[in-house]
Amino acid sequence: MKDLELADYRDLVQSLKYCVLIHDAATYEILWANHAACALLGWTVDELKPLKAPDMSKNAQQYSRELGHRWLHGAVEHGVSATEWCYRSKRGEEVLTEAIAIRVDLPSRQVIMVQFRDIEEEKAVRRDLFRTEGRLRAFLASLAEGIVVLDDDGRVIFASESATKQLGPHLHGADFTEYCRDGAVPAEAGRYRFAEPGHAPRWYAVTRQYIDIESDLRGHLLLFYDITDRVLEEEEHRRDTQRLNHLARYNAMGDMAMAIAHEVSQPIAAAYNFVEGTRGRLLAQHPGTDADTDSVVWGLDNAKRQIERASRILDSLRQYVGRLEHADQLTDLAAIVEDCRYFIELRAQADSVRLDFDLTTEPLPVRCENVLIGQVVMNLAFNGIEEMANWPPERRSVELATRLSQDGAWAELVVRDHGQGLGGIPGDRIFDGVFTGKVNGSGIGLALSHRIITRHGGRISAAEGEPAGAVFSFALPVARPQ
């Protein structure tokens, strides 16, 4: 192969995309520049030769002539010297470069060959990446959600800072099954209990997906956040609902017991009178009693004693139920509605019914039994929701509103639906225990609601809505300061 000529080497250097400046090693004057350097700086070789450092460098302390000479001198002494240098072009544009000065011992003289390239865009990208990385780190550190990535064996190959805060500092590299209190690693989204070994478990909502980030991070990503307070609250609400239902049933049993006691006491009293009358006639007709008469009188006496015993039991029942009906306290009707709101929203979500709450900010002080009035609020709301569940989705809405009456004497609640309405049943008969719009309903909920409201000195009513639906409302007397 034929050796390259001197001109060939010149052409090779001229074709470089890398910028090249040749300085004299003794005076640091520019001797030559390739096409790339001339294009970047905007000067010809002849224009470059007389220029000094201040003529072609950024006017800043770190690019002073002294520092420039020190950099070039480092190449003279050590053979190579690298730096970041900001050149100034003929047009006044500042060009940040990565520059390498190399000492070259030519036959004619010693020179310094400076190779440099524009790194302004690269630096900008680095700054953006660094800024983005800093933000991501800050976001990840402040996230409430924990992030872990698991390999196929369930071992943690990545754990975010928020994850280690929640599950402990030894999470990275650990077998994640040791943190799962419900058995295996979650295979799908849901609620699970996690805890660092030796610590009490907490509830987390978990999502799972497979990731493969440019073969750098591959595995099963679990995103989880603490919902312990929500779970405990739901459990408390569930217990409250059970207590409410129990009290409502207990109250209904009390109502039925009162009715039974009232109804049964009359025939018992009549039976007592009949037995006493029969006994009196028997003794009057047979003053000289014989054995048969004595046995009849003995039977009647025992029957009378059993009737008296049944009567005393019914009296005790009436007194006991009567005492249960007086457990009221001063509260706000709006607070009762807020207490019931969670349960109402749960029922509405199950049937895809939209709820509109229009709750006044005015105080609505009432004296009542909170649990029983709450039961009435939920009865009316549930009835509206169940009615709207059978209608097209765009029509499914129920409104609940609280307000103070115009005269300020009553605290009112209104529940409005957009269903079939009262079906022609008069409003004054709708609470008598026979009306229901449900297939398997008994109507006892409305009867119970009427009983509770009237027992508290309030009033409850039902009316047809305009243009459709039904409007149920009740009002309780506003409690005055004592």
C-alpha cells in the first residue's frame, strides 16, 4: 500500500468534524486552524492568527488570559491538559466547549494542538436531566405511595425511599414474602397487609404490573399506599351500621311490644272478669259446696291467678319499653346527616345513583336520639336510591337538603327522587306500614320512621315531586338554649 502524502494528512485534518487549533508551544500564538474550527468561530485562519485569548474567549474570570496560558502550559509540561473553555465567535456568540490541549513535537518546532467541540447543547441536556432527576428524586421521596420492583423469585431489586420509610430500611434485597402478612406476594390489585418483620401490620392498597426499562430494570412493580385509617374507619362504620340496625330493630320490637301489650291486656282483663263472674255465680248457686264444686272453684282461682300474672308481665313490659324511649341529647341535624353520608354514598355507588347534597351552613340544633334520627335519614335516602336504581343511568339522581324553616322553629330534611312517585297513595296514609315500592318490601321502614319522628315531637310527610318522583321530608323542633 502506498504511503500517504503530506497533503493527504492535511486533507484528513481538514475533514475532521472536531475543531483543531495549533498554538506555538512557546508563545501560545495561533499558527493554524482547520475548517471545523473556522466555521464554529467565524474567522478565517489569517484572522485567527493575530488574536489573543481576550479576543476569542468569554469575558469571565474563569476564561482569563492567565488561566488560558496556564492550561496550555500544562500541556507543554505534561503532554496533555483538558478543560472546559468558552470561546467567543466573530459574531459575539459564546460557545462552550470541551477542549483538550496536546503537546506535539514537530521536527521544525514544538506546538500545542487544541481539539475542541461545542458542548452547549449537551450541557443543557445534562442540566435538564440533572434537574429532572432531582425533581423525580424529590417527588419519589415525598410520595405517600411506596414502590418496589421484585424479580421472579419475589426478591426486592428496587425500593423507593418512600417504600423504605413504610416497610423499613432493609427492604432492598429482601424476600418480599417476609413482609406479606396475608401469605404470598400480591398477584393482582387489591388490599393487603404489609409489615417489616417484627412490626404490626398495616393495610395497603396495591397495584401490580410488569416493567422492562431498557433491560436495566425488569420485574414486577408493586405500587402501594397506606389505607389503614380508611380500613379502620370502614370497620367502625360497619360496626356503627350494625349497631344502628340493631337499635332500629330493637326500637321496632319495642313498638310491637307496646302494641301487643295494649291489645292483649284487653282480652286478659275480659277473661279475668269472666272467671271472677263464673266463680261468684257458682258459689251463689251452691252455698253448701260439695267436692265437685270445690274442684271447679279451685280451677277458677288458679286461672284467675295466672291471668293476674300475665297482666303484671304486660304492665312491666309497657313500663320497660316506655323508659327506653327517652334517651335524647342536644345535637345538630346537619351533623347527623354527615354521620349518615358515608353509608348513603356507599349504597348510591352500588346502584350507580348520583347524590346531590344541599346542606345549609346554618345551625340546626335539635334534641333527639341521634341513632334513631340517623336511621330515619338513611331509610328515606335508601328508599330514594333503591327507587332510582331501576331507571336509566342519566336519570339516576337523589337530592338531600337540610334547611331551617322560614319561622326558624323547625330543622328540616328533604329527600327527593325522580322515580314513579307515590303511585296514588295519599300522603297521610303512606306511613301506616302498608305502603312500599319494593317487590319484597313490607313498608315497615316508613312506619318506623313516622314513629320515631312523631315520638320526638316532629312531623314527617310525603308528596309527589315535580315533574316526577317523590319528596319525603321531616322536621324536628329547633332546640332553644336553656
